[in-house]
Amino acid sequence: EAQVTQNPRYLITVTGKKLTVTCSQNMNHEYMSWYRQDPGLGLRQIYYSMNVEVTDKGDVPEGYKVSRKEKRNFPLILESPSPNQTSLYFCASNSPGGNTEAFFGQGTRLTVV
Amino acid sequence: RKEVEQDPGPFNVPEGATVAFNCTYSNSASQSFFWYRQDCRKEPKLLMSVYSSGNEDGRFTAQLNRASQYISLLIRDSKLSDSATYLCVVVYTGRRALTFGSGTRLQVQP
């Protein structure tokens, strides 16, 4: 079954404690991205990757890091989380080309206290 | 101004009603257009792509007006199961990132 898997689904952490949210896809997609979703603001892109070892900033990259060492994995790293990073996070993957469907993970609900 | 704008709603309609959502985009270098559906607290899923000539999928019709830079989604004969948030998505030429509108919430009532 084609899927994007994120872990954990829920996380409560304290300010400053480094955390990683994992994302893995089994569709051999070149393109992967991370979004955060906040009420009234919709989904905003944090980082994206067009292929292995190729990453770039999205619209709201501050406070986040990513890596793409393997095609299937695209972890999101918060080196020093702050309360304003409390949000719902989605990982997505799709093939190149302008008209391809993006598949999303089930989301990670992060609370930073 | 947001790159992709939608009326947030909510649109409260009775079962069987026809409802239409519009979405405007600001960047004329837009390549592809989609409607995604998102149920509460779940991941977005593709509802349909939007083609220049307009396209239909069962009760759903999507249209694109490049000159006026808007896309629309029409839902006929609304069902309770259509209750969700509908996200307008634009892909810009050369960027391949999905740019989302904030979503329009639809509540179909019995």
C-alpha cells in the first residue's frame, strides 16, 4: 500500500529539548516536503527536498532543519523547540511534474510547553 | 496579500443542496491546480485536479479561469459525508511546491 508514515503522531515536549519527527515514504518519490498547519493560516511549507541531498527552504523555515540522506526518509529536526512551534505537522511526497498527486502522512501534533 | 485565498466559511447547507467555492491566486506563473479535502484533524487528500477546460468527477465540477486567476469547485446534491474542509492548491512553475489556501469549511446538515 502506498503510504507516507510519520512518527510520532503526538508529542508534548519542553522548550529547548531537541526533537526529531520522522517521515518515510514507500512510493520512490523524488519530492518530499514538510508543512505546518495552524488555525486560520492553512498549510505552510517549512522545507522541501527535490531529491537525495537536495533540500531547500520553504515559506517558514526558521527554527527547523531537515536532511535527505536516503530517498525514502525526510526527517524534520527542531534543535531548540519553542512554544510558537506548537502546531500540526504534515510530511508529503510526490513525483516530479506539475500535475502529480501529493500524498500526506497522518500528521504529528506537537505541543511545546 | 496571501498567494492563494479562499473564503474560510463555514458554509452550512442542507443535504441535496448545490454549493460552490471559489479560490483566487495571485501569481500568474501558476502551473497546476488542485482541490484537496481535509477531514477534521486528518491529512489532506486529493479530491481532484483542475484542468483548463474544466473537469467533472461525479457530483464534483472544477473550473479554472486563468485570465481572472481563480478556480472553483461545485458540489451538487450535497451529502452529509461531504462535510469537510476543502483546500485550494496551486503549484507554481519551476517550484513544484504546493501552495495551499487556508481552506473552506463545509458543513452539510440533515
